[in-house]
Amino acid sequence: PIPIVDDNLELFSDEISEPNSTDIPETTNIPEIDTPVSTETPEATEEPSSTNEPTATEEPTTTPLPEHYTNDLLYYQMWHHNAMRDYVYRENDITGKGVKVGVIDTGIMRDWEDFEDVDIQDGINVCALLDNNEERLHIMGDAHPHGTGIIGNIAAKINNEKGIAGIVDECTVIPYKVEDTACSDFANTCAGILKALQLAYEDGCDVVNISMGSDPDLTESQIQMFNTVVDSVTSNGMIIVAAAGNEGEVDKYGDLANANIYPASCKNVIGVGAVEPDCEPLHLIVDDATGLYGEIGNPQHFQVYGEINTYTFDMINDLERNQYKKCDFSTANDSVFISAPGKEIRTYAYGWEGVAPYISHMGTSEATPMVAAAAIGVKQMRPYIDTDMFKEILKETAIDIDGEGYDVNTGYGMIDFEGIYNYVSALPETAPEKTIGNGLHALLNAGYIPILAHVERYRSLHGRIPAIQAFWHDGVVLQADTQSLFRGFGLLVQRQCRKLLSLGLIDLFSSDAHNCTSRPPEMLTCFNYISKKYGADYAATLCCNNAIRLLHGEAVRKDFS
């Protein structure tokens, strides 16, 4: 059961301090992780005359639309869709239908045109809840509006001939407002995030997006509270995705650069960094009345709000698949598990008078909803997938862009929706531990001792360590192949095999040799590896003694019972 959050929130009463982002008003105590192009409010301007309206740029799409395009007005500038290939979801009817996503953020502006026909629930003002302020419980307005843009990145209506396009526009969105300057200072601390997580759990959210985080100086008790709550709410399969932070520039943040923040640094949270194309962007100007853009140098200069940058689909198509880099601002530490596009992201403007309704944002805030959208699609396809399994899917499918394997700059690389879709499509529709477990338990109940052969190679069990532990404790003998220790069946199988070995969940190793050349037994190599890492006695148990015991009908766990 989830811990009683309310009894522990006083831990955050001393957290009331200046936020770690200069983009947030001083009265805000939960820092947002987002850096808009500009925080200055431009002077209001008159509506442009018809002669000032853009011509060629006003209709960026053609009939028929280019491959993978939607008819959304600014889709041609939303480079991240092409970089991540998230159109694979849309083209295979992965829309998020039936999946609930909780968005813990600054609130929502519901009247945005791209939210028409999107299933957005009432949500709750968590700050007001903590203050016992019933009058403000359902006041969800978004002062920045940061949360509005995050929800738009996930679920803005697609193919409505307006604005931008989200990724999974048929999911159910539940907003949790954790920033409200009309509430107490305490209500605006990380206590709000923890309370919102409890509410999301109770509301049955499948995925939670948190594009914000703590200050870097939490106490050990506060960190423990974060981990306790996260571990509890993810126990039912909920996937939490959180921004790693925007403090990646040492010359700007000094000793606080690249510090860990929470909840992104929790073990059972997917921490997200930000990447951008490794090429020069296209420079644009924007008409502040229409939100439409034109290339700089175009004789039709409109009424200019400011210069912004973007990348066209053609520019992205010309890049190598791994031709991306960490954004300078993106925090680099061990909380970064995966990265996603986080610069020059088109989304809802901040609501300033005279500013175009769409603007360019950057931050790990913007990258996080991309990963949340991926998780929403995964939950639609295979509802049983939990945090551990989603991590394995991300590891296996990510585009490695900063050295081989994991690194603190970009985690396992940039998210790839096409790879995720193909991987998850190959998984069984029913939770594997139920399907496999039913057969194993039928054998156990009949008096047999079942042997689950090459347990490490079941793709559907990757990331399902608790299920494998349950098989082992129930008396199932778990066998692994010698080649699996040495990438004979790929990196993912090797990781799973070595993880199971380290946890003592493999009862015996045997060969799946097909010959003595291209697929040899490798028994001695396996024995030497285990002997060096865990001792000769343990190697003898797994490579020799337990196999002999099986042949004689004896218990295989005699040596460590």
C-alpha cells in the first residue's frame, strides 16, 4: 500500500527557498525546468493589415501532404517528430486511447485551440488541497503557462489544421497543479509533487509526467521520502517520467552544475535529458499576431516578435541517425536514463499580450513529455509493461549518440519510437509471467520439478526480475546458456544473464551448442568467468554439480539452501 504521504510532508517545510531557475517568479518554490526563448513581454502591436499577412508561409502543407506529415499548421517546423519517428505511432493507430497520464505541473489553459476534443479531466489544485483551501481546489489556471505546453507536447490534437501536433492525442490527461502563488509557501514546495503522486496513484494513472524538480540540496530524509513514495506508487505498474534539469552549464551554475534533483534521481523514475540536431538551424522570424513564421531575408518581414530557430523535416532527413548532441543546458549526471529532443520545440506561448500563440521553448521540460508519450503508447499496446520493462525497452531501442553504451550526458541515447513500436509489437499480449507462470505452476501442482530453459533469453521477461524471482522461490529450476554470458545472443541477453547470475537466480549453466565452430559449448569459458567473479565452488555448482543432481533426481539447491 502507498505510504501516508500527509504524515511526512512536514519534511519539506524547510525547503522554502529561491528556486534554481531564473525563469520562474520569486514567489514560486518548485522550480520549473524550462527556458523560453525570451522572458520579456513585447509591446502590444496593432493587428497587421491584409497586405502584411504572410503568403507562401501561411500554407506550409501541400496536397497531398508529404510523407509522415499531418495537416497541423506548424507541423513542418516540429522537427522532433521526424527525429524520433513518432509518426510510427500515429500510422499504426497508437493514439494513447484508454491510457491515463497524470501531468504534475503548473496547471492548464483549457481554452487553447489544440485542446479541442482532447480528453482532459478536471484535475486538482494540489497547492490548494495542502492549504485546505476549498475555494481554489479546481482553479487550474496556468500562469506561465508551462503545464499547458507540456500537455500539448503529449496530446495536442493532431490533424485539426491548427497550431501544433501532439503524439498520443486520444489519451486521458489528468492535470495536477503544484504551483500556485495564491497559496502558502509550503504548498508550493516539493510536498506538492509527492501529494500529486499519491493522487495520480489513486486516480489510476498509467503514466505520470513531471517536468519539474526539487532544489539540489534536499536532506537525506527528504530524498528518502521521495524514494519511498515513488517505489510505492510504481508498484502497480505506473511509469513516472521526470526532467533531469537544466543546470548543465558549469560556467553558469558553478558548484551546483549537474547536481541531482528529485524525483528524476529516484531509482524507479525515468530521468530525461535533452538533445538537439548537430547542425546549424534555420533562422526564422515570427508574426506575433498569427504565430506564422518566415525565413529571415524574406521581403515579407511581418510585425516581428523576434528571431527564432528551427529544423525542417528535410534537414532532419539529411542527418545521420545518430547526428545529435546533448543540449548545453541539459544536466549531465547519473539520473539521465534517456534523452529526447529539447530545443526549438514549438508549443503554446506564455500568454503575454501581443505575443504569437505559439513560441519556441527549450529545456528538459520539453524533452520529458516526449518520453512520457512513448510510455503511453507502450501502455496502450501492452498494459502489463512496468518501469523495469520500459527501461529495458528504452535501452534496447535508443539511438546511441554520445559514445558506446551508457553515459551521463545522454543516458542510453535518444528515444526512437520506431524501435519501441517494433520491439513492443513482438511481445506477447498477455503478461508473460501469467502465461509462463500458469504452465510452470501446473507442472509444480502435478508433482514435477519444471526446468525453465535459457531463462535469460525470454524477451518478454527482460526487466521482469520480480516475476523470475517468484518462479525461483516457487521451486522452478532456472537454466541459462553459456553463450549468453558473452553476447552470444546479443547485448540485452548478456545484461539479463549477468543480472540474474548476480542475484543468484540461475541454478545451472549448460550449453546450447550447435557445433564446435560457430556455436561451440563454451563450458570452460563460462566456468572460468564465474570462478573469477564468484569463486570456484560456485562455478562448480552451476556448471557441474547441479546438472549431476538433476540426473539423479536430487534437489539442485543443496549447496546454498
